[in-house]
Amino acid sequence: MSDNKPQAQVIKPPQTLQGKVDKGGPGAVDLDALAKAEDVIANLADDYLNWVQEDLMKMEAAFTKMEKGDGDPKELLDNIFQVAHDMKGQGGSFGYDLMTAIGDQLCRLVEKMDKVGPREIGMIRVHIDAMKVIITKELKGDGGDEGRQLLMGLSLVGDKI
């Protein structure tokens, strides 16, 4: 008997700048400068949890306005998209690959929305809540079993739009 449940996919980007740039040859990056940049990023990792909390508060503020029917829905969707996009970009850089995956899902979801009703609000809510779980529980990397369950549930939500 086959299992027809969709399988979550976690894409693991390179964790270092060296894995993302050419070394040697034309247009190559200076390896000493690259090492310094990676040291700066490593030192910023401690600040990531503070930054992401601020981003979650910005996203929550836009979401709350949307939920109450305050403001322009398209503008609020754009605000949510922009914050999710930033979080998506930062997550993997600081070892929170699951945040990158869920931020990407939220961005794709918002891009598909042409209206904001109770269904869409519920879909956004579960993504924001999932992001909060990742940070509260400090689910680094792919988040293990809990992370896979989050992704699986969210992929089902995304399929419904």
C-alpha cells in the first residue's frame, strides 16, 4: 500500500560564504577578505535571534491590521511578504534553514493571493505561528522531526490556495 502524503523538501544552501563564491581565476574573491566576512557573520549570529524577533513583531503588526480589516490589504500583504523575504534570506545564514524554507513558503503563498479573506488570513497565521515555533524552540538546521512535521503541514496549507 503506497503512502500518498506529500513529502516535505528541505533545501540546504551552503552555510559559508566560501561555498557561494568562486575562488581563483577571473572575478574570484580574495580568500582573506572572505575569511574576515565569515568571522563577522559568525559574530552576528548571536544577534540573529533579536533581529528575527523584531521581524516577527513587524509581521505580526501587519497581520493584525489585516485581520481587523484596517489598511490596504495589498499593502499589508506586501509588508508581510517583505518581512518574510528578509527572514528567509537571513535564516540560512545563521543556521536556521527551516526559517528559510518556511519564509519561502510564506512568500510564495502571499504572491498567489489575489484577495484577503478568512481563508487567506488563516493560511498566513499558521506560517507566522510556525516561524515563532522555530525561534522559540531554537530549531536550527532542518529542525529534525519537528521541523519536518511543520514543513509537511505547511505544504498542505500552501496546496489549498
